[in-house]
Amino acid sequence: MQAIVKELKERNADLRKQLQMLEAENKILKQKNDFLLHRLFGCASEKLDAGQLELLLGIPEAEVLPRSDVSPLSSTPRQRSKRARKPRIPDNLPTEDIFIDPEAVRLSPEDYRLIGEEITREIDVIPPVYYIRRYIRRKYASLLDRGLAPVMAPLPARLIEGGYGSAGLVADIILRKYVDHVPLYRQEQILRTRHGIELPRKTMSDWMGTAANWMKPIYNHLRDELRESGYLQIDETPVRYCQAEGGGSGQGYLWVYYHPPGEKVLYEWHTGRGADCLDEMLDGFSGTVQCDGYSGYTAYAKRNDGVNLAACWAHARRKVFEARDEAPQFAGWLLNQIGHMYRIEEELREKKAGPRLRQAVRSAESGMLLTRIGKALARKKAAYLPRGQMGQAIGYILGMWELLLKFRDDGRLEIDNNGVENAIRPTAVGKKNWLFIGHPEAGERSAILYTILENCKRLGINPEVYLRDVLTRLPSLTNRQTQELTPARWAAARKTKAA
């Protein structure tokens, strides 16, 4: 009898353990389900105001955030700099004046004297005008020696040899696809229905490939400049492509390289995501790479002594933000501490602080916050299931802890790699419209064009003016001369010429 009771107790204990395991697993699955639903249908913003933090922490708002008029770096109130509001209608637009006089004045102008005027402004638009440019090369025969062959001027070097695509037309097609995100099939329809021009998308695709080949030397110069920078932020974004090996479509990646101080960006296309994809870009690079927790970066750094890794606090914050429903008070506290660090960074940006000042302020101010966060994470780690969202957040941050501290000790580094993530946005918007890359080899074309256009955007260059000028000049230049056509040098040359 006692043996039976003992067996039942043991079985009951086992069932309780299984029940606890199933309940824990069900809780984790529910968290994952809620997270996926939020990703699909919820707000993508991670911003929390003081009221939301108050709810998470359950403490008065005054204890959650410092007063908005007090700087994290000092106890004295600071005035936020107000940016000058840009006029809605710029003054440099061409102007057409239409004078409207009363009928009585028009009939007898000598009987009236002008004493003032009222001006009403409106913006009008002239639709794009497509026209034909003809190069007429006249032949001449010598009157002095009729035995000489006729003479004729050579045709200027052109972007599309033997074709009818001008630099201006090709530039327009590129801008519409990579800046305005209009796929080629829709451009084909617009040209046909609005302008009566039959321009197949295959022809437009070939022209963009030719333009990318012409601009590849400029792309290579930008890559060389980034290799010498000593600090890069890196991320990658997936892009589907057709005609993969074995048929069907495949998953490719645009790798993005960004140098924050110089605002330089470069995209590189690969059909995979392995660590070897970094070999070509980082060949000869020595310095710090700031990235997320993807293992490919770690694998690359292990076999390249000159590369040091730094982590991103935006990714760490995102993990905590996603776990706020599981552990609201601890998540709220962590978000508040990380928010303090970001306010310190905001103050440094407003003061336009250099690397030395940033390092000094971070050591004094952010260092205390980091010590506090590290101790709290180590103490709370055992309180959460490793597979739960808060457990995963704590594991991620502690696993990357030494890399997350790098920004504190190096004033050149940013607190996060949001700069490179912002550089990915144009490609994300674009692929929602054109959906995929038509061929694996066409990925490099997109990388070159995105690189040129994004650098123009960050330098405030009108991409239409740049592309028209560069695509017109490139056919008559050598590779060495193309070094002067990088967006930064092109802009500097035009500024010097204008002065």
C-alpha cells in the first residue's frame, strides 16, 4: 500500500512539473503571438512619453523623467534652439506676373493714378516636355583640292552609343525608379498614355545598366574613402531576386556601409549573408565596425585583427521595449535609464561637441548610468525565463555588454547605428513598389545607383542636376578624372566655380 502511495505521489510531482513547464511554454508562446500581432498591426514607434513610463513604473511622473528644461549635463535651464521655418514657396522659383486692371482703367488709363497693388500667389506646374535633339553633322568638300575626302565633325561622346537615350532621359528614368520609387512597368505606361512614347521597360533597364557601369568608377572612389575612414556602421537588408540557381526566386541582401561624421553611404549587393560578404568592402579596412548582434560580424572580426566591433543601444532598447508587457516595471526602469543616455547625446549634438568632449561627458555622465544598468541586469537575470521576452532582452544586452560600452570610451562613435538604418529606408520603400530585382547581376546596378543618389541626398545636392551633368561628362573622361565626380567633390567644385 505504501509503495502505491509513494508511486502516486511521484507521478503527481511529475505531472505538476510537466504542468509548470507547459504553463511556462504557453506563456512564452502567448508573448510571441502578441509580439507578432503588434508587429503586423500595431504602431512601429518605440517612443514612450512620461505618462507611459509612469504607468509602467507605477511612480509619479516627476520621478520618471527630469524636468524638460534642465540639461542632463548641468543643473541650469537650457533653451532649445528653434530651427528657422522654411518658406512653403521658395523665392527662387521662376515667376510669371499677370497684371489685372479694372476695365475702367483699361479704357481710360490717363484718368487714373496707380496708388498700390495687392498680390495673390499660386503655384502652377508645366508637365514634363519630351523633345528630340538632333545632331546634324554637315559634310564639307574642299574647294582647293577636290581629291581630298569630305570632312565632317565627329559625334560627341554619348552615354548610349548607337541609341536614342540621352543623359537627361536616362537620369529621369533612374530618379523615377530609385528616388520616386516608380517601377519601370509603370514608367512605360506613363510614357505611352501621357506622351505617346513607346519605350519598353527592357530598354529602360538596359539603359540603367549602362549608366551604372559608367558610374562604377565613382562608386569605387566612394568605397576607397570609406575604407580609410576608420569607423563604419554596417547593416544589411533582404531583397528578393529572380533567376536564382535552380530556378525561381532567391533571397539577396543589400549591405549598407555608413560613416557618420562624413555622411558617406555605400551599398553593396550579395546573394548571401555570410561573413565572407564583408571581405570585398572591408579589404584593407582597420578600425571600428558598429553593428547589431548578427553572428556574421563576430565571425569576420575574429579572423581580422584590425577590425573591432561596437554594439548599438537602439537594438538593446528595442529588445526591452518589446518585453514591456511581460515585466512592465523593470522594462520601464530600463527604458528610463537608456532615455537618460539618449538625452545626454541630444545635448552633445546641440552643442556640436567633438570627440574629446563627447568622451569626457560620456565617462562622467553616461558611465554612471551604464554601471547602474549592468548591475540591475545581472541581479534580475535569474528572475525571468531565458526564452521569455524579458529573459531574451537581458541575455542579449549582457551578451553584448562589452561592445555596448565601446561608445562610452570612444568619442568618435555614436550611441547607436540608427544612421545606417536610416540609409536603408529608401531601399525598403523602393522594394515595396518594384518588389524584386530581376536578375542576380542586376543587384550590383541597384547598389551603385542607390549609393550615388543617397550620397547626393545627404549632401543636399539636387540629384537631377548631378546626374544630368555627370552622365553627360562621363563618356569623355578617364577613370582617374572620375575621382572629381564624387558627390562631395562635385558639389565643392560647383561652389568654387560659383564664387
